[in-house]
Amino acid sequence: MSETRVIKKYPNRRLYDTAISSYITLADVKGLVLDGVDFQVVDAKTRQNITRSILLQIISEEEEGGEPIFSSELLAQLIRAYGGNMQNVLTSYLEKSLELWFDQQRMLQERTRTFMDHSPMNVLTQFAERNLSMWQAMSGLEPHGPGEGDEQEAPQPGKGKSGPEGDKNKPGGQSGRRKS
């Protein structure tokens, strides 16, 4: 397992990534978040962990830049939740809700990928077979192969009961018997 990546924030507001020995931007930190990299931002002077502050700064920029996730009403409700006796419950609830949401998104992507990996002809064939089965079930027809499910077969020319070999499917016929 890899170590937590340390990013130092200097008084001039610059962020220094100690893993690559280079200054980085908030956009780079966002990239680390999206890539799932475990990191910690510390104040270079006080050594205080300021990761949350940096993440909130990224969220603030995202909210201002495009289509916001947080409505004004939702933000107001979150502010009201601070300091209340249910703050920890709300934190846990929000974490679990987002975890579930991301799991569902991942499952949907996997199912879509699995569906797309099949050849179009196989997908269409499976679709047609399912539709045929549903149609047969709704119309009362039983799907079966040749000779299955029939009590009696229609007589075939030259192979009736009076024929030289008899009926091969009935007792007394020659099916499965050896001539002695």
C-alpha cells in the first residue's frame, strides 16, 4: 500500500507536492482526488492539516464555475445542521448516501460495458428470443422442439401401423430391438 502523499501549502498560497518535488495548482489537487490518490495538505509553517480547507476551496470553485450541485436551500440546511446534536448523524448519513450513489453508478457503468461488449447480432438474437418466449407465454403456446410434448405423431407415408416395420415409437415396434 502506498504512503499518503504530502502537499505543503506555503504562506504565498502556493502548493508544493513533495512526491514530485514541484509546485501544483488546485486543479492538480482536484486531479489527485479524481484519481483516488491518498494525500494530505499541511501548512508548511504550522504543520497543521488543512486538507479539508483545500477540498472546500475546490468545491467552492466548482460550484461557481459550472452547474452547481448544492442549491442555496441545501447550503442553508447544511449551515443549520452545524452545532446541532444530530451533526454527526448527518455527516455519517451524507457519507453513506454518496458511497451508495457512487456504487450504483459504478454498477450501472459495468452493466452498460457488459452489454456493449456483446456483438450486436447476439444482443438482437437474445432480444428476439425473449420477445418470442413472452409472446408464446401470453398466447398460451408452449415452446418445444420437434416431437416433444406431442402425445401422438402424425402418421408418415409408408410408415403406418400396417407397414412392414410397425410403429417404432410404440411397444412391439422394432426400435431398439435386434433381429434374432
